[in-house]
Amino acid sequence: MLKEMLFNKIEEFMEEMIYVRRHLHMHPELSHKEIATPAFIANYLVDLGIEVRSGVGGRGVVGIIRGGKPGKTIAFRADFDALPIHDAKNASYQSTVPGVMHACGHDGHTAALLGFAKAINAVKDQVQGNIVLIHQFGEELPPGGSRAMIADGCLDGVDAIYGAHLQSTMDSGHVYVRDGYLQAGEDTINITVNGSGAHGAEPHKGADPILAASHIMVALQSIVSRNTDPLKELVISIGKFHAGDADNVIPEKAVMEGTIRVFDEELRTLASVRLADLARSIGRGLGCEVDVQIERGYDALWNHGAQMDVVRKAAADVFGSDAVVETQPIMPVEDFSYYLQHVPGAYFFVGAKMEDPKKVFPHHHEKFDFHEPAMEMIAKTFAGIVLDYQK
């Protein structure tokens, strides 16, 4: 009876979820600068009569629904920050903020969690235990919002936590699951090669930082191919390379920026040490001094097997076993990883590929969009998880 009521409520609230998603999409806010978005979320929950705490960890919002019967406390998380990308798609809900858009689905995560909250709240007297609703700021920009919210008590008393991410390039109608590592850890790299300037016609009178930086960039890939166990994943990428302002002048400095993405912590350390040694040695060999700065980013996301089994069962019960797909780990990062370091839990993907192939774009693309019925799949999977704890 509870299952039927809960799913009927989610279906009933689907149009409202779409409205919320599109409202947020039209009014995006950058990471750690969110003001209107958390206020909107808090007001929405307060209007439902849900207990709310705002300003958690800085800009986070936490709601709690207290069930009518004793039981475990289960948390669900959605992120709500946007990206510094101009919205170039043609849609009625296109971003109204120049240079800022929801290009990763966080608006959909928020709408799905709010729809789920409204449905659960409507039947809370029949629910065993408590439901914690974690609406997180700043996921896109380290240091992220999760650690600040955890430090401010968002996981206090929580027995398990779950989260979902819409995936615009994965087939709609499927829930994608995996035990263990799901998303990589990331460190950022800044390499500054200091040489000495010279005229382009007389390079022997200086030390060329562009030449040294170019050798360094190529040599970095030897860390992946020659210093790493081939059965372990590692990606080192240089995304920015800047040097010089004139075509006939050898500059004094070249700067490269990039990332290290990895799952294994020992390999993470090895990659950082090897990168710094390699860059400095090559620089010295070509007459340059090299400064290497490596800033630790998010940790790799590790799913707990027992909690992922709950997701598998919940999704199979709701959508059928064929809808549950075992997926491979991916290299993009996610600060949900820190929740999983504190309490057992699981993070899963929901396919949200647009029906029109011409509208399918990857995350962080200026024309990013997703299939909105995927929000209902998130809400129903969350509901199925709650039902699994009703013993």
C-alpha cells in the first residue's frame, strides 16, 4: 500500500519537478556564490512543513522528514550549483544569466530530490525512520561543499546515504550501478618553466622555456606508460599551455596547467612525485628552472557493496531487472566521495539521453540538456531505497 501511494505521488508531482528544474535552469548560480537557489530550496521545503536548516556549511540546505514509526535515518543528496558556461541551446528554459548555465544536470538532481521529498512527506506517517534531504552547494569547484556540510553536522545520526547523477550520454530508462570505485580522484597541476629571453634569431643566447615545457609535456605521458601498473587507471592531461607574446621573441616563461586523475591512492602519490621530478630534471637539462605546484583535489568515490545492493534491488523492483546496468568507472570527479568516507552509502547514475540524437551533448557542453523523465526515475529509485528499509 505504501509503495503504491508513494509512486503515485511521485508521478503526480512530475510536472512540478519539470517546473522546478526549468526555473533553476533559467536562474543558475555559480559554485560558492549561490544565494537565490538555496533560498528557493529552503522555502519549498518549509512550505511543505518540513524541518529545515539553512546555511549548512556555508550555503547548504538540510531538510529532515521524521517518519511516523521508528527506524533508520537515511540521507539523500542533490547538488545545485552551475557552471561558467554560456547556454547556447535553443530552449524555452534557456539560462537568463549570461555566461552561466546548468551544464551538468544539478538542476535536475535538485528537482528530483524535491519531488521525492514532497511525495515522502505526504505519506510520512507510514514511514519507518527519518529521511534527511541534503541540498549541497559548490560541487563543481573545489574545495566543494560536501566537506563543509559534513563538518557542520549534515550526517549526524545518518545510517546510510545515497545520491544519483543524471548522465546525458547514457541511455534513458536505465539505472547504472557499480561496487567499489565509480569516479576518480583528481589533483591539479601547475608547471612554470623559467628560462631566459632571447631574440628568435639568436636562441643560443637564452634558455628556451617553450622547448623545455614541450619536452616536459610529452615526457609526462611516460608516467602512465612506464611507471604505472597497466592494470590501474591513470590519466595525466595538460589543458593549458601559455608562453610568449611575439613570434620573434623567445619568452622568459612558459606555464602549463592540467590534471592528474586516478583511483588508487598509492598511484596518486607516485604520479605526483614522478611528475615533479621529471619536470624539474628536464628543465635543468635544458637550462631552465621549473616550479611545480600540485594541489590535491577530490578523492576517488568508493561505493559500499551492501548499499549498492539496496540500489540494485530498489531499481529492479521499480523498473525491472533489465533496467539495472553494471557500469564501468569513469574519470570525472565528484565530491559525494566524502560522504561515503563517513557513512555507508552508494552513488549511481541514471540515463538521461535526449530522444533527438541532434540534442545529445556531453556534460559541461554549451548545449547540454537531458531527458526530463529521468528525474522521475531518480525520485522513484530513492523511494524504492526507502521502502527497502521498511522492515
